[in-house]
Amino acid sequence: MGSRKGVKLRPTIEREKLRDLVLTLRKDALSYNEIIRRVEAETGAKLRKSHVSEWLNGKHRPFGYVRNFDPTPIPELAYVIGVELGDASMSVGKKNYNYMIKLRVIDKEFAEEFSRCLSVILRRSPPRVKWHEKTRSWHTQLSSLLLTNFLRQGLKVLVPTISHCDDCKAAFLRGFFDSEAGMTGRVLRVSNGDRDLLVLVCNLLSSQSVETTGIHLSKKAGNLVLIKGRFYRQNLDQMYVYVRSRSLNTFREKVGFTIVRKKAALDAALRRED
Ligand SMILES: [Zn+2]
């Protein structure tokens, strides 16, 4: 057994958290010294190499190879950004020590595509896609500090990755439409609360020769809020973008859906046109 000095004094919960953090950092292929520096920067705790080595080589050693995240723009990364910016079903850890990237969706092929993209981005095997009976949805998730931090950056920082090339643009749009779009009859619509994001989506669609109607605003009745003893209904801004029906074919060609039921709805809309 190596020395446990320093760590021994810490409560178990903190030790567990530190160990998780070390394991997460290792998945991002950081060296022992880099891990020690990051842990100290994030938590103030100064670990010894022996602790790190013990945790990484002990019975909790969960991987046989090193994983890395390289933020080079590729369509798989653009797809994940599109899903992340678009969907409430995906969450990225917001708190300290939480570097989980999770997707919970009703369409299996959506979860599988997301998992495949994560595997390409992080050069690892795809995280499992599991059926969750209680919520009747497909779950996939993994932990990566570097990818989580990358996705946490604002839209502005992510734009160069999203608009890297036509393939990246299309992949971003597909991710966004997989998560946000609805198709009713011949009406293809995406909605979101972020105007800047929708402006970007309109510009990217236009760059792929897909015409939209621009951004429509509608007020949606929200929750009752209590202000100075009186209840008011809070109106939430919701914005919509419609793809022009004459552009549906181009949308299918250039962007398309991963989700089978959305793909089928789009095919049906286009058949109706013939
Ligand atoms: Zn690209």
C-alpha cells in the first residue's frame, strides 16, 4: 500500500469525489502531473502521485486504454453540439465533479447515433445505449471533463466548429433538427428560446440553400408567479423557424433526419407534393 497521508484526513465523501475526479481526468488522457494540477485548481486539494497512481491502478481501474478529446472540427462533434444546443433531453454536468454527458430520448436510433458520435470524438468504444423502462426512453451517457468543458462554452465560441465546412454545418443542423424539429403535414418547424441560436440556424440553412420563414415569436402562457402578494402569469417567449415547403426536398438532401419517424414524416410530406 502506498502512503495515504493527506487524503486520509479527508472525509470519505470528499475522497470519493476526488477519486472520481482523478478517474475522469485520466479518461481525458492527462498525465499524473496534469491531473494533480487540475485537481488542485478545482478543489484546492493537493494530491500526491502515489494517491493518483493507487486510484488509477487499483481495483477501480475502469479502462484498458487512454481516451482523449481533440476539439478538431469534425461532423460528429458538430452533431453533438447541435443536439446539446437543441434539446432538453441532453444534459451536460453543470456542477463540480459532474462531467456526465447524457441523452434520454424515445428514439433508439437517435441515441445510437449520439453514442457513435461520442465514440468518434473521444476515440473510444460507443457508450452503451440502454432502455430505461421507468421513463420509457433510451439512455446513453459518458463522462468526459474535456468534452463537457468544451460544450459548456457559449455559442459564439462554438460557431467556428459548427460552420467549419458543409459536412459540419449539415451535421450540426441534423443534430439540432433531430432534437428540436417537429413535422406536421408539410410543416417542418423548429422552436427554441434562444434567438441567437435560431439566427445561426437560419443562416446555416440558407448556406445549404434551404429557405426558411425567418424567426416567429409567440408568447406561451407560463407558470403563475407571485409578485408583491399577487399572482401573475409569466409569459414565456418561444420562437419558431419554419422551413419553406418548397425547400423540404433540399432539406432532406442536405440535412435530413437520423430519427426514423421524422424521416418518414418528411418523406410522406414530399410524396404528397408529387
Ligand atoms: Zn468540417
